[in-house]
Amino acid sequence: MNVDFEPDARLRIDKWLWCARFFKTRSLAAEAVDRGRVEVNGQAVKNSREVKPGDTIVIEAYQQRWEIVVKGIAAARGPAPVAQTLYEETPASVAKREQDAERRRYQNEPTAQLQGRPTKRDRRRIDDFRH
């Protein structure tokens, strides 16, 4: 796999997010960018935005928030150890994610146990609660 650490190397944000393994597919990365869950250097971006080494990216996905600095550009998606060399997470971001994980461990999200539509029994409980 060819990784470029040159300062003039560039790659589309959606492809870079996929190569760096923040998303399983490039279409999921593109969807996150379209929904405004990705910022580059403090600005909301479009999929065609190119990133280069030194850019700061904020990613909100999968109930987590990463703040990273781009270190390199990959020509193609490769193994996870190589993908981890493409970026460096800021110390504040690491501390915040660990703190959020600890909070989630002790305080379950109320909607985490809901799966799909309510059953007939659930619907009756909701109606009883409302009236």
C-alpha cells in the first residue's frame, strides 16, 4: 500500500475517511459528510473537499467524536495498522472519548433498549402513560 506523507498530497475527504477506516464503506463516509458530521479546519465541507497533511478533521459518528490531524494520504484502503498511520488523534479528543465511554458504561442510553416499532403491549403501556 502506498502512503504519501508529502505536504502537497491531497485526497477527497470521503475517500480519506474510508481509507483511514473511520467508515466501513465510502458511501457511509459520503453520507456523514453530506449530513454535516464532518468538519475540516472548523468548516463544514462537501465530499469533493480535498484534505492534505496538517488539516484538522472533526468526525461525529457512531456516538463518538474524534478530533484528528491528518498525517498522510493513502492511495488505496489497506490494513488497519497502516490506516492508523494516516492520522493522529488530539490528546483532548482521546480524553473526551474515554470519558464518554465511561459515562455510557454506567448510564445506559434510555433509547438503547428500543428495537424497531413498539409491540401491541408497548403501545398499550404508552397509551396508559399518556392518559
